Amino acid sequence: MKFCLYLEYQYPVRFQPIDSTATPHTLFDYEHRFIRKKDPREILIFTDGTCSGNGQKHPQAGCAIVHRPSIYSQTGQLTHGGTVRFRLETEGPTGIRYQQTSNRAKLRAVIAALHFRDWSMDCNRSWRSLVIATDSEYAAINVTERVQNWETNGWKLSGGGDVKNQDLWKLLPKLIRKLLQGGVKVSFWRIPREWNSSADEFAKSAVDMKETLKFEVLESSRPIQIKIRPFVP
């Protein structure tokens, strides 16, 4: 069964609710994860990235993922243990420096969501579908409609130019296939920006964090701590 799943979903697909008016709130319960109401083995993660001074001389970019709802503590304080924010690294996964851009930050946030846990092992191996929610057309459309052709054509565009941010684009399918080998398929849901307000807010707040040079992997460390380790290709 896992082998058949791998063949069918080795490239991600678009998440398309049957009801075109569906929202994350109508489809997913906001519990210890964002869990699909009609499929308790499917979860949702919100991602976003932003860049201050995008396209200018000294841009600074931040990223965020929201993997579970914010909750109120016993003292009545709203806590955000399910949100991870970080500054976009100066270097990519290959060690090369890249200009910080909004598109790069949004794509980097998606990669962070896939890296954050081994979702195939999380919650006693209960998840079988991971939906990445993003308001980024760049991330959602390219990953579901173009990345397969790019990979087949040596990361060249149809017009012959090089794919931008290809260091990240090359990494993304590898992470998706790794999850597939564990029985978890990945799909992408392009949502309106107003539905992504929490990830957007934390991505903006990450812009002013301390500069990070090396590409890193942020991992969940129970109960709500984050472990950061160097990325190893």
C-alpha cells in the first residue's frame, strides 16, 4: 500500500475541497493539531514568509509555521506554543549565499514545516495526509504544477533560463518523498491571505530577529521546545 501511495503522490497535488466555500475552520478541528473533521488522519499546517525591503539593497526576511492552534493557559494568557518563527538564513542548504526575498521566505517556510517533525511517526503514526496551507501563489502553484517538469528538465524553465531558488526547490521534493515512504502524502492549499493571518503575523515579527548565516533545521522537542541543528544534505 505504501509503495502504491509513493508512486501516485511522489509530487504533491493541490488540496481541493469539494465545497468551494470551505475554510480551514469548517474543514478542520482546532485541537492539539488542525485535524480534518471527516478524516482524523489528515492534518493542516499554516506557513508564511515575508521580506522587508523586498527587491531593495538590504532586504530582511522572516518565516513562520503554525502547526497547532494557540491556546489559553490556566492563567488566561494566550500562548503560541504551536507557532515557530525564524529569520530566513543568509545561506541556502548548499552553503551558497542568496538575496533575501519574499518568495524565498515563503518557500523556506514550507520546507521548515516538512522538517519540523517526522510526521509519519507523530502521534503513534496516525497521520496519513499533510496539508500545507499557504497564501503564496509562488509556492503553491509551482510545487503542484511545475516542479516535476523543472526536475525532469534539469531545473531549467521552459524558456531555457534557470529556476530561481532552485536550491530550495531541489530540497522540497526530497522531503515530500521521505514522508511518502512513511505513508504520508503532502498536498498544498492556496488560501486567501486573511485566512493565514497568524503565520503572516509571526513571519513579520521574525524579520527583525538576529541574522542567521547557516541553513538550519528546526525540530520539535517536547513538550513545546524547539531544537535547532545544522542542516546535513
